Amino acid sequence: MSDLKVIDSHFHVWDLVTQSLPWLTGTDGTISHTYRFDDLAAAYAELPGVEFTGGVYVEVDCADPVAEDGIVFDLMAHEPRVLAAMLRSEVSPWMRVPLHATGIREPLHIDAEPRGRCLEPSFIEGLRALAAAGKPFESCNRVDELEDAYESFSQVPEATVILNHLGNVECLSDAWCSVMERMASLPNLYVKVSGYPTADAGFVAELLAFVRETFAADRLLYASNWPVVELYSTFAEHFGLLRDTFGDDEDFFMNNAVRAYGLSL
């Protein structure tokens, strides 16, 4: 039996010698050191029966995103398993879009972002510009602003939107379930199954059951959120739980990411 082929749709790497990530000061120090792509590949090499095909680099909310663009360009030039890059820009009709960017992420979940940002006319027009260019938008939202996000995305249904970390789910509240059901109705929205704590097995079972019942199977993406996953779980535990749930489903673990990001393998 062949190994399960995996594309990680959400990983980060950073070098704290050359990059400043101010948000790390608000964490417990677990991940406050440098991470390289080889470290990620080594983590996958520890998983039995897995072939790590590559992954999607997601911007790291660093102090200098323009310098990050150059760092990622060099990474992609030397590491063919970096299959795509979602780089940071402020979404608008005049946004900066690096030539090597597969798409754009404006981190809507950080303190510096004003509430309701995704409803601003410039943001919605920026979504239209991304859709016209065939580039996806990577959406990381505050959980209590998912209603705003749905209202924004529904105005540009032609845009490919990739919702990070199950909308940063905190609990299976009626409000979260309701807005995620509406998110599932959008014709070009994908959702990454990542970002949730794994200590409560009952919660995880209910969460994953809800996600599988609510979203079409071709809209769910495997994502590790490495190395940030180590703040609320472990890389191996997160992967194991998803493999237990989805089996060796190569649509979930690889093919859906190929479609979402327009990858060429």
C-alpha cells in the first residue's frame, strides 16, 4: 500500500535573527525561536506512511512584510516543495501583489486591524480585483466577526476565499454553527481544518463531525498551522486526529489544496 500523499495548506517558517515577529511576545515562549522548512519536512518524516508532497507558505505577521516577500522568494527558489505563497497586503483595488504571490492574506484577526475592516468598500473592491486576477484571498478572522466576513464574501461570490482555522473556532456555539453553515453556501469558499485545541476529545469529535456534515467534501483542506499548532496541541496529535477522522482521503490531504490554490504538481 502506498504512502498517503500530503499537501500542508498552512505552514509558517521564520528566522528570528533577520525577522521581527512582535506577536510572539504575547505567547508562552514555546515557539519563540527560528523555524526552517527543513524542520517541517523532518516533522512529516516522523509520521508513518506519509509522503510530504509540499505545502503552502502563509505570511507570518512580521514587522516588515515587504522584506518577508524577499525571504519567501528566496525560499521558493531553493525549495520546490514550497508550492504556493500567501503573502501579506492590505486588500484594495490598488494593493501590492508580489509577482510570486499565489494570493493575499490581510490578517483580520490581529489587534491592529479595525473591527469591520472586511466591510469597507476598498476591501470588497479588492476582493473583486483578486477574483479578476484569479488569486485567492486567505482569510483569518476574529471569531466574533465571522458574520461580517460572510456579509463581505457574499458580495463577491466569484472570489476564492480560504477561511483559516475553522474561523478561529472557540466553541460549538449556536452563533458559530449558524454562520459556518452560511459560509458553506458560498460557491468558492474553502475552509482549513486546523486551529482548534485537541485536549478535549469530545469537543474535537463534535467539531469534526459538524464540519464534515456542513461543508462539501471538496471544500475541506488539511492544514497543520505548524509551528503555531504547538501552542494549543502538537503537530503529531493534530495530524493523527485528522487521519483518524478522514482516513487516507487524498482529496482532503492533497487534492482539495491543489484546486483551491491552482497548484501544478
